[in-house]
Amino acid sequence: MTWRGSTTVSDRIFACLPYLLPLIDGFAFGNKYLFAKFPVLQLFYLPLVPLMQIYSLPFASLVIFFALYLGVVRNENISHFIRFNAMQAILLDIVLMLCGLVLPILAKVQIAFIAETLYNMVFLGVVAAFVYAVVQSALGRYAEIPPLSDAVYMQVR
């Protein structure tokens, strides 16, 4: 199910912004192994350093999370396109939080290279989802990430 309508340039920009949340949270997964082997990859995060410093303040991530959910997703005065993308970014961030809880446990139980592979896969998956979602949003299209988009459509009407 895809909602069609015209999106303004400002709608497209505001639809892209929530995806910074999972991108910043995904940094921890790349920082664990991938950035140690390829330090040049950290340069891609250089423009996000000011945001990462704000995000690292106590309770900042929780405040941003609830501000997005209550202030954007649940606000029907905001266009469906922005609310859809905000909710999808929130769900992507929740998936990252769950990975952040499960992967350290698996890293202790499994062989080291498996843990490294899992951390790198999560990081690269987040970066791929970020790029895909931002490009689609910038083009004014709904970014359909199959398992997440169905849940988003149920939440955002």
C-alpha cells in the first residue's frame, strides 16, 4: 500500500532527517571492528560529529526518540510522507537497539570472526538502509524496507 501525493521540497528534506538517528546509532557497530581495520571509513562520519556529541549527552537519545514519535509520528497535522519516514527511522533504530543487546551476548558465546561478521553486517545494513531511504525520500518516494514498512503502515494512518 503506497500513499500517493505531491511532496514539497521541505517535506522531502524533513523526511530525510529522521534517518540520522539510526545512522548515528549504527556508528557503534562499525566502530567495534570495521573502523579498526579501515580507519579511512571514519571520514564519512566526520560531518556528523557535532550531532553525535549532542546525541551522547545523558538522555538525549531518549528525548530525541520520544520527540520524533510524539511530536512527528502522532501529529496528524504533519504530512503522511514525513510521519511515515520518521516512524520507519524509529523502527530501524529499535532494531539496532535489539542488535546492540543480542550481539554482545553472541560475541561471547561464538567464535570471534562470527561476531566480527555480525557487527559488520549490521553496520553495513544500516548504512545501506540509510542511503536507500534518504535517496527515496529525496526523490519524493516512499522508502519501502519490506519488514519495516508494513509495520509503519499499521502505525501511521
